[in-house]
Amino acid sequence: MNKKAPETKDQSAELLQDLQRTRADFENFRKQVELQKSQAMAAARFSTVHKVLPLLDDIDRAISAHTELAPLAKTLAKTLTELELAKVPAEPGVEFNPDYHDAVLMEEGEGEKEVISETLRSGYTYQGQVLRPAMVKVKLA
């Protein structure tokens, strides 16, 4: 009976180690599935917001063309903030940044610093990431 006791202890220790490994593997699997689920949801939100951008462009053009729609601009800005969607700063005089701006035209000018002279299409960031760069005309100032 003394011989079986060490074998039983060894088997118990081995089974315990197997159980601990299986438990750790399962926990790692669960964390990986949660991460993939979170990434898939973020990608879906990003894609959905990206599909709304043409509508935002149309609303901007309508507000610019019809001054009576000016109150709509404030409501739109508030809604965009709540959705963590922000316009890329691209007003004339803002320094050109290739991470946020897409230069499609270049004007002559004096100086060495590239600045925006005109915004051709608004750019947007979503949750701090560039969703679409602003399409701009650039000049040297």
C-alpha cells in the first residue's frame, strides 16, 4: 500500500496541473473572443459612421447655401460631438498636416510654410482617428 500512495500523489498532482492548464487555456480563449468581439464592433461602428459622411457633406452645402438653416449647424455640431465625430480643422490659414489633410491643389505663394487656402471637402475624425482627411487647397505662406 505504501507503493500506491506516491503514485496516487503523482497522479493527483498531474491531474491538478492539467486542470490548471485547461483553466488557463480557457481563460485565454475567453479573453481572445472578447477582444475579437470588441474589435468587430468597433470596425462596424467605424464603417457605419463612414457611410454617413456624404450626408454630412450635403447638409454642410445646404447650410452654406441657405442662411436660414444656420441654427441647424449648431444642432449638427452638438450631435457630432455626442457621436465622437469631429471635423478636421481645415480653415484657411491652418497649417497643412498630411495626417489630417489631403492636398489636391497647390497655389503659389511666398514663404516656406504650407497652409490651407481653401477647404474643398470637410474631413472627419471618429473617436480620435482620422475617418476621412479634409480635401484642401494649399499655398506657401
